Amino acid sequence: MMRRRLTVFSLVLVTAILGGCSTKPQQYVLFNDSAALKAKNVNTMQSTEDMNYQYRIMPNNRLSILIFNHPELSTRDVRAQVAPADERGALVASDGTVSLPLIGVVRVAGLTERECADLLTKEYARYLKNSHVTVEVLNKRVIVMGEVKKPGQVNIIEETTNLLEALGRSGGLTDFAQRNKIMIIRGTQNNPKVKIVDLTKVNALTVNNLRLYPNDVVYVLPNEMRRRNLAIAEAVPGIDIAQKILGALYTGKYLTNTRIFNVNAPEQAVVAP
């Protein structure tokens, strides 16, 4: 009778522990309100993106500025080449301005690289003869997350890049990636736009589907196997605890701070090692 009660108790205990430790597999999927997004913004990106897209300078960009015949005023000197990537060039402040030698503070946010170069050329022309300035944004990037082998930041040298290149530079897809659900997120925080790319279909491999712009986020969704594996991994500590508790119940022994007691023979208590 006692053993039957222990069996029932053990089942309840294991169920409670595993139930408390396990989580819905969906919890492991970022942006898991994608069903709501699908009804509103998924695939709302225009099928014909602007082929003449030009990146516009933003706060926290770092600008490489080259002034012809005046290396002392440029940011492309020897020190700039050996400095850490996050310290190269001139930093655009949070108010959209950049502080430069000779001409002082200039507002550059919202300008393309060409427009910024033209503006700085005019500003330097007040002090220099035959001034000519070229500008390049050094820290354009996209973010790749999810089921890739090397998630993180992918730097962009050109105006844009493409999805396959970004995935390749992230080490490629893992075995647990949903290859038919590659999510591209862009836009503003208040108005995100989402596109789902299915890499299993040839007709999805068009220029418009694959093109990425600076500050895009690429998220590769995990498949069902990955979600189940993560849920099981989370439950393992609970299983271990359950085994220890059940072991104590079935042997009739439990551990205090100093002694191990046998509930069936208290007089045989021994000092815990």
C-alpha cells in the first residue's frame, strides 16, 4: 500500500517538475507574433524596390573623409587604418552633426554620401584652394540572427548587399533552419515592414526578394525539431531533480545537513560524508 502511494506521488512529482520546467516551443521563436504581422505588414515591401537607392547618413555613423592634397585634415591617415573599426573616421553625433577641423560643426544627417561630399567641398572652399572632398560611411551593416552558424553583424561596403551573401558571410544556415521562412525586417520601429523569403523556391530568388539595405534585420526561423530540442534541454535539470527525489523516496533515505537517515531504521543513521 505504501509503495503504491509512493508510485502515485512520484508520478505527480515528475509531472509537476516537468510541467514547471517545460516551455512552449513557440517561446524560442523571435518575432513570434508573425501571424499578426502577416495579416498587416508581411510582404508589404514593394515588389519593385528603388533601383536608385542611396544610403542617407544617420547619427552614430562613422564617416571616412578624404580632402584632396590635405591629408592633415582627412580622416584617412595611417592612424585611421590601424585604429579599431569602431573608432575610425569622424563620428556623426546624435544631433546629426559632425565636428571637423577648420570648418567646425556641420550638419550631415539625412544627406547621401555624394551630397555630404559636395557640402563639405563648399565649406572647405572658403579656406582652401581647389578643395575636393570624398565621403564614405564606414559602418553600414545588416544584422543576421537565428539559425545561422555565425549570427551577428555583416558589414556592407556597397550601397546594398543581398540575402545570399549575408547568409554566406554568417556561416550559412544550420541544420535546424526553416529554409522556406527567412524573415527580412526593415523600416522604422513604429512601422516595421516584413518580408518572408522562401529559399526552397527558384522563383523567390529574384533581385528584389534578395536585396538587403543597411540596417535590415535578417532572421532565420528555427524548425520544429529545434524548438522541441530546446524544450527538452530546458527540462533536463528538472528530470535530474526528480530522479534524486524519487531515489530518496524508494530507498527510504533522505539527507539532512549532517546525517543520512534511514526512515526504516533511524538508529542506523550515519554521518554524511
